Amino acid sequence: MDEKIKPRLNASIDTEISENILNEFKVFIKTVPANRLNRNLRKMLSDYLFYNMDALPIDFKDLLKDLYWLHELLDEIEGSNVVS
């Protein structure tokens, strides 16, 4: 993305993440290969844009920002030694 992306803080940022959510996230990152998910999401976005570029939703910019941050997370997971 051209401009420096700054995350808009989540309203629940001060809320503790439950142990159940953390455990599910750990299972997810161990089960689903980050590189495959990252690649497949990019393919889905490209396909969606190809077929819908004339009728994008008005909140599409928010979708792109969310996907940007998800891809950043997946890149970090893929590049770390967390997943074996």
C-alpha cells in the first residue's frame, strides 16, 4: 500500500484475551500453514477484484486495511520459528 498504514485501535484493546481464544489461535497457526493461507487469501482477493471491480462495496477500503494487517500477521508467523 502506498501510504504508511497505521492500525486503528480496536475498541476492546484493554480487554484481556481469554485463554480459550489464545489456545484456539495456537491450534490454528499450528494447523493451517501461514504461507498457504496467505497465498490463498491473495488469490481470492485478486479473483474478487477481477470480477467485481466495477461494483466494490463502499467499505472496501476497510476490507483492504484488515487484509493488510492479516497478511502482516501471516508473514510474521511464516517467518518466525513459532510454527514447526
